[in-house]
Amino acid sequence: MKAENRRLAEAALETWGVRLEERQWTLLDNYLRDVLEYNRKVNLTAARDEGEVVRRHFLDALAGLAPLKEKLDPAPRLADIGAGGGFVGICLKIAWPEADVTLIESAGRKFKFLSWACARLGVVGLHVLQERAGTQRGFDAVLARAVAPLPELAKLALPMGRWLAAWQSELPGGKVAESRAYRLPGEEKDRYIVFLEGA
């Protein structure tokens, strides 16, 4: 990771009360290289340069770390549904080593990338499933970013676990247990992580 991108990331994380150890930065670096390399062959993200991937994907994912830690046990089971390039699940796993994270992705080409990237990272407690979300159960929290509109997402995700944490660009109407606002570097508008509680 270029020095300027690392400085930008550290400054943003500090405002959210997050500090990473050097080993965690190394893992993020390795994952970043894999994303950029694989993205030349398979469209994982429209972001084409390192700075954009760090800001739009890594930092967006890591904005959820502190609020999730406040809600959950120290070693939770997390499911990242519609995982895509794995940004939410992998970044949170790197930053929260005690969490057990399952990436759930139905698209074959993205599943292939996730399997390859997770094997290269060699992190214990990081799993990949190629199937549709909804049949799995027993998670402490289900994580979702850019998967479906919130009402549809809630029907799919809440049977899977105690909490749904949904990354949203706008604050939704309707009933939510809690929402946390955050702002990415260079943006003038808040984004939100919305929490819904299952039965």
C-alpha cells in the first residue's frame, strides 16, 4: 500500500477508534494486491486504482468494526452475504482476528477469487461458501453491503442470525434497532450502518 493511502486509512480509522497492528496492515496489503491483480481478469469492482479500493472498499468495510464490537461477543460468528470481492468480510476478519467469518457468494467467478484470496491469506477462521444466502443459521451477525433493498434483505438475513448489519448510502425509513453514521475520506455526505435485530 502506498504511503499516502496508508496515512489516509490510518487517519480515518483513528476517528472511528480503530488501530491496526503491523501484521494486520501486511494482510490488508496482501489482499489489496490480490484484488488489483484479479480485477484485471474478472470484474470484482469498478475501482481501478489502489487509493480508490482502499477508500471505497477497505475503509467502508472497516467503518463497521467498532459498532459491531460494541454489539457482539468478543469472538462472534459473522456471515458476509453476497460477499462479492469479500471486502466486508475479509477486512473485518483481518481487523478482528477472534471473529469467525464465512463469506457466502453464489457467483462462480467471485467464489473462485474468494477461495484463492483466502487461501493466500492463510488466516484461520475465514471460510468461503458457494451458495445462495438464506439457508444458513446460527450467526451472531449477518453483514450485507450492496446486496438488496433493506426490507428484502431483512427477510433473507434475519433468520440466519441475531443481527443484520447493513451498509447503506442513505438512512432508511422504517424500523431499525440502531444506525451509525460515518463518513469516508473526501466525501461530504454521511453513510450508515443500520442494525436490525432478529427474533
